[in-house]
Amino acid sequence: IVTPIAPLAPEPGPDFSVSFDATASSGTYTMTAGFSPGATDGYDEGIDEYAPPAPPPPAFDAALGWDNDRYYTQILAGMDDNWDVEHVFDVQLQYGDDGLITLSWDTTGWADLGTFYLTDAFDGALGIDINMTWESSLTLTDPAINTLKLKY
């Protein structure tokens, strides 16, 4: 008698996610936001990654803000029932001594996922309103711009 072996369950992973890097002279932080039916909108062990508290200024720092927490990776619940709802992540930034932060991302495959925008905290009123599927980087030199919005 041959007993078939059940296939291994697939690893949990997002339906889709977008990643981008925040870089300054002192290092790089990679941040990932996405959606998966196996996730909640809070912290999910094995899926999400918390970011530690920001170091004291003027140390460089970057993290995603979601629901009053800091993340390097935050995957939200699947979007089967709410594709038409805008989701907004905060991108929290702290400038280092050089006063320069470069955000960069690889847009390969993003056009099939939807539209992603990166704006200043005032929905573009300070001049930052980027369609991330068309652009692949942003350089910031104004320490007053310490929060951006990643919108899907």
C-alpha cells in the first residue's frame, strides 16, 4: 500500500507588497507594505516586522507608521471586499547629520497592482506628490518634511 504524502502548505505571503529603501550616509532602512488574506491590520508574528523606537536626533531613522506602531514590514488583511478603499501608511523619517534622505523603489510589476502615491503629510501641499509607478526615487533635503504618506 502506498500512502501519498500531503504537499507542504505554502508559506504565508502577501497577495502583493511594495518595498522601498530610505538611505542616508549612515545607512539604509528597507520598508515593505502590502496585503494578504492571512494577515490582520495589527501585528502578525511571522509576517510583520516591528521597527525599534527612533534613536535620538540627529541619527538617521526611517519606519512605516501604522495604527500608532512603527514597522519595517506591515502586511494588512487581504483586500477582497475593499479594493476601492484608499489605504495610507505613514513614512516616518528622521534626518541624520548630512540632512539628506533618498527614498528609492523598484517599480517592476507595480502597474498591475494599482496606483501608489507618495505625498507630503499635507496631501501634496508642500510639493511632494509622486506617482510611485512612474517615478523610482525621491531625494529629501528639508528636515521639516519628516512624515510622508504612502497611499494605495
